[in-house]
Amino acid sequence: MRTGRPKAALVLSEEEREVLRGYTRRHSTAQMVAMRARIVLACASGQSNSAVGLDLGVHPNVVGKWRRRFVHDRVAGLFDEPRPGAPRKISDRRVEEIVTLTLESKPKGATHWSTRDMARHVGISRMSVSRIWKAFGLKPHRSETFKLSKDPLLVEKVRDIVGLYLNPPDKAVVLCIDEKGQIQALDRTQPLLPMRPGQIERRTHDYVRHGTSTLFAALDIATGKVIGRCQRRQRSVEFRKFLNTVDAEIPRNLDVHVVLDNYGTHKSPSIRAWRKKHPRFHFHFTPTSGSWINQVERWFAELTRRQLQRGVHRSTIALENAIRLHIEANNKSPRPFVWLKSADQILDSIRRFCMHTLDAHKPKLLK
């Protein structure tokens, strides 16, 4: 009985098998490469080209092609060879000119270059400018903010707080505490148009203010649960009341380590007196301008995104009820944030940023 043309033996090493399995599982792998890897793995199990094609939904000739390519070139044979394409029309010198102009100059009457401005200036197409910027990772239209802490105890405070996150003490709870002040109860001037198929929710750009409230919150870094209370003012009196609430909710047999910022209400005489009466509370202050190290700030961002940003509140009572509902929902299925970086990694990143900033401004400093 005829069985077709003889096929070359396809035997995989363990290393090749793991590489091919990785191609089939990895989301970043191109789909055509993942399919070729599946074909080779199926062929290596002893199936015929027809059986593999039927199983994977491809023509047997396609199976035979990639079987032969793999036998001849192994894993490298699964990738297409680079194609020549059209010759380049923009020289390296012109590319260098565009990159230099983008980095070291500004157009007249603007703070940064656009693709159209640059295209008119150098005499090439807008899409060519866009491709060059993409190749060199240039994004003149984007800008970010930063602020380096000038705290003389920056290193010590970072090591102290990160140490609490990565290696919390025994028989203790670590809380991140802060206030989110001046939360506005906002109502839109006209009714919302709700979302429907093919149309997103729409609302007016203007609003009516109905007062403000302040949220005092304590995030348990181990469980993700939040203790929160809304107050109409943001003074030491309200902060002390919130500390009493926290003290009542934490079991008496546990020490309490509190991470908080340097806001004046946290260091007032009344708070210092309160701490003397509650020796199980240990305060760990963040560096000046270093609120990013306080995990409750991340929770505040979630509160804003999920409840406040698109909420409609016709009174401060409605606003505070919405915040309480969000806290209750959070505490029913809490998820703690995972702190990944060590203190050394954070300080190395700050050092590199400082050196980069100094290098960028060195010519100006030498003038």
C-alpha cells in the first residue's frame, strides 16, 4: 500500500521541545510562528501530515513545508527571512539631523515639535518623521512631572518604610494612613446620558458644587482592608478622633506601625500627647515630597477612578455615603498591593535619575 513520499525523521531534543512549547504559550509570539511550532510538535509525535493538518485546520502541504524547514534549519527555520523591500530614501545624515533638531531645538511659537512642523521644516513626509521618532523612542508631545525629595534623611526613611513592607514585624500590624482632603460633592448641570450599544456615557463638562468632605483612611498592607472615616474638616482634632477609631478596631495584643506623611496635623502637640498615651503606636514618617512611598495613596487613586471621578453627588451626605459603600465593597474582597522593589533598588533608581539630570544640565551649569 502506498504511503506517500518518505518523510525525513523529525526528532526533537528536550531544549527544542521547551522552546517550541514556549512559542505556543507566549502571548507575545506572532500567531503564524505559534502555528508553525504547533505543527512541528504534532509532527514530532509521529502523526502524518494529513492528520496534523486536519487537527490544526491547515492544508497538509503547509504541514509538509514546515516539517521540512524544521528538519533542515531547526528552530530558526520557523521564522521568515528578512525581505529586501524598497531602498531607503532618507539618508543617515538626514535622520541624525531630525533627531538632533527634535532634542535640541524648538519650533517658532511652540514649546515642542509636531510631526507636521518637523516635516515642513526638513522637507520630508509627516509619516517619515513619525517613523524616525518611533525608532528612536522620541515623543515630543508627551511630558511628565517629577519632584526629587530634598529630605536629609531620605535614605534612612526609605529603608525604614520599605523594610516594613517587605519584612513586617511579628505580632504587629502595618497601616498606611493619610487624608484625602477637599473631596468635592459635584453634580452635573444637566442629566447624564447613559451608555448604550455604540455610544459611551456622556455628561456635561460643567458642574455644581455642593460642599466638600475629607476622608481619613488607614490601609492594612497585609490584608488590603481599609478603615475609613469622613470628616468635614482636616485638623489635628479630626486626626486624633480617627486615631482613636483605629485604636479601637486593632486587637490590643498587636503593635501598630503607622506610615504617614509630614503634614502638620500629624506632628501637632495634641498628636504627640496622644502618642505618649498609646505606646503601641509607632509612627514612620515618609520623606518630604515622598508620598509615593505611602501605599494608601495608591488606594486613593483607585477610589478616585472607580467612585469619585464619574460620580454624581448632590450633597456631602451623598458623597460620604458613596465613599462608605466603596470602602465596604473593598473590605468584602480585599486585595493587598504587592510591593516589589527593595530599598536598594529604589535608591539606585533615584541616584541614576539625579546623575541623568545633572548630565542634562551640565553645559548650562558650566556657562
